[in-house]
Amino acid sequence: MLVLTRDGNGTTLHGRGRDIEEIKDAAVFERETCLWRIVGKAADVRRSDERATIVAVLKEATEPLSPREIADLSGHPYNAVRMMLTRMVKASEVKHAGRGRYEYSHPPVTTVTTLQTTKKRRARSDGGCNSRSRRGYKRAPPDSPHE
């Protein structure tokens, strides 16, 4: 199922289904061609410049960084970086890697699994599938004169 939603941040194409991975992509309508164009992942496109800078600094880092180190490397004020890191942890954009340290949180990998079920027929004790036998009637034995 594909759904286009619009909000204050722009237009997002949501997709989910049995045969596709879940998607949330930012889309832009081009009036000249009357077509929708996918610009990228919605989370990446909608990310503010400050958030994008912090993510870039953490992606390049070889170990978790403190808010002071992130502020120095990104050029943003220390208090703003501290507050932004708290918001970014809640949004799962970065993760807290110990006391006063932060690292880039890789987006989760979505795995789609298809389960295939098969019905197994239970063997009947009376050996038949006569509808009358299900209602409480018993079959006559094979050597019976009634058959």
C-alpha cells in the first residue's frame, strides 16, 4: 500500500506491503512534468542543518564523543548541541554511549519475512472421511453384511 501524506514538513510517501520493505520517502511534485519525484529518505531530507551537522560529525568519529567535542567540531554553541543531542536520542537519530558520550545510531535494518503455512490433515481413527462419521455415526466393519 502506498500513501502520500502532507504536513508542515512537506510531502511523504509511505509504503508498506507483503512484498516490499517499509518506506518513508520525501516527495516533491514537479509542475512542469506533472510527476512526483523522490528526493530521499524523509528523515534525512527533513533533518535541520544543526541535526545534519551533528550526525555528520558523529558518523566521522571513530569513538563516542562528548557534547563539548561535538560542539567544537560542528561549530555550534555548546548548550544548543547539548539540548539537540537530548532530542536526537529521543528520536533515535543518535544513541547515548555511556556517561556523557554519544555516537551515531545506524538506522535499523527492516527484514521482511514471509511465512508459509500448510494445513496438515489429521488422520482419522475410523479410516474414512464420511460426513456421517463426524456426526456420531459409526461405519460398519468391512466384514459386515450391511456393506
